[in-house]
Amino acid sequence: MDQHPQNQIGAENRPISPWVNRVRGWFGSEQGKIWSLVGSLGLAVLVSYWLTLGIMVDRWWHDPQYSHGFLVPVFAAAVLWFRREQLRGVQMRPSCWGLAMLGAGFGLRLAGTVLDIDSVDAFSLLPTLAGLVWLVGGLAVWRWSWPAIVFLGFMLPMPYQLEIALAQPLRWLATEASTYVLQTLGFPALAEGNIIHIDQLKLGVIDACSGLGMLVTFFALATATAMVVKVPWLDRAVLVVSAIPIALIANITRITGTAVAHATLGEAAGKAVMHDLAGLLMMPLALGLLWLELRLLAHLLVPAAEGQGQPLFVPGILPSGDRGSPILNPALVKKSFGDLREMPSLPTSGGS
């Protein structure tokens, strides 16, 4: 009976591990409280959107048109990493303005649930995440993260009506362009609707071959590249817009290669080799085209050094002193071609 109080005193005086003290100190600090709030709210959003995320993952897994959805969060994380310099010296300052964006996200979620529109329900995830970041981290953290949040939109399935509206003209364009290329290569190809005829061979351009999935994938890839490369804004805009012709060229190349393989190697070999192999080669082809485009833009759009830019046209001065029509900048002409007055005159016909 006498030893029991001594054991209690010994347990109370037992030293606490430094690691436990550090953990307690961090959770008691302002930053620890903020990150604890981030974790709690993030877990609440994850639980709330668990069913929606499950539907999206199932779509990514079974629909080849959205198989890129698995890579979108990875690219979004890469965008945040490349923009990490913007967070240096920035402290997380919670802001109540994030509640407005959170309310917009919850409103979209409610509308999508009531109206049974999956695309609206899925889209509500973006303003919800943006509002959460603004609420917890403040405006500075929101500015750092908004490109990655917007980029997450590429993992969301498009509305069915929009998907149909885009797929039909893309199928027609892919069929007509592939037929023209086959004719140029010497094949007796003829387009009839969405079917390419080569002698007795019929090659159907189905919905999966419309190029819509490839267009979305390449658009996401070009957007991610534009977000991380350190080039002028004009170069970035050209890079994003160029995803459309790159996707069309890649899809036409795929259909043409498949048709050539069917016509020369047989239907079984064309389906087993070219159709699947061409699909795997489209991403390296797109990356190669994006790289060539960046190299080309680096030579075409060269930023002028400060103070060296000159206008191409300047106002002309009439003998009366009034301003006349614009003329070529004489200083720019002299810099490019030299003094034109010192150039030898051309001989005239019949002259001495």
C-alpha cells in the first residue's frame, strides 16, 4: 500500500520524449492549427464527394476517351510544384471570402443532385476546392493554386450533349481528311458517311476514332506545358491553341496508318498491330510536336531588349508641317537595309 503512491509519483516525473513535445508544440502553433483545419476540411470534402469521385474513376477506367483522367491530378501536382516559388515568404492567412466560393460550390452540388445532372455535380468540385483554399490559406495561396485547380477540370467528363455535338463533326473531318491522304498516297479510297472504302475493304470511323478524347488529352497536355514553361504569354497562348491542330493531325495519322495496314497487311494484322500500336504512339507524337513548336516559337517570337523596340510605321510629315499618312520607320529601314541613299542606282534603258 505504501509503494502505490511512489509509483504514481514516478510516472508523473517520467521525462516526455522530445518528439512528443515537438508534435504537441506544432499542433499548438498557429501553423499547426491551420493545417489541422486543412486536413479536417479536406477529409470532409473527400467524404462528401466520395460517390462522385468513384463514378469518375469508373469512367476513366472503362471509357478510353477519358483514360487520361488518372494523369490529371499528377499533372496538377506538378503545376503546383513548378509554381512553388510564389509561396516563399507567404504565410497562410484565412479569409472569409472563401466562404462565398464554397457556397457557390455547394449550390452547384445541390443543383446537380436535385436535377440529376452528373456533369454539374462533378463540376462543383472545382469551386469547392478553390473556396477551401481561399478560406484556409487566403488570397496569396489561392493565387498560387488556382491554375492547378482549373487544370483538374480536364478530368471531369463532358456533358453528354456537348460530347455528341463535338464528336459528330470531328468524325466527319477525320473521315474526309484521312480519305484525302489515302488518295494522295495512291490508294483508291472513297468516303461514304463515316466509312472509308478501299476497293472491297470497309473501314468505319467509329465514335472512339473521332479524336475527341485525343483532343481533350492533348489540350490538357498543352495547357500543363504552358503553365510550367517560362516563356512569354503569347507563346503560351499559341501553345494551348495549337493543341487543336496537333490532335487532328495525330488522329488523321492514326486512321490513315490503320487503313494502310488493313489494305496492305490484311484485316487481322491491321487491327492487331496498327490500331493498338498507333494509339500508343499518339502521345509521343504529340510530345514531339509540342517540343518542335516550342523550339520554333523560341526563334520566331524573340522578346526585344528594353529600349530597343521601334515601331514599324511612323507618321509622315508633309512639306507644310502637317502629319500625313503613316510611312515605314526610316530608322528601322536603315538598321535593316542600310542607307538607301548610298545604294547604287539601277541603269535605265536607253541611258548613257
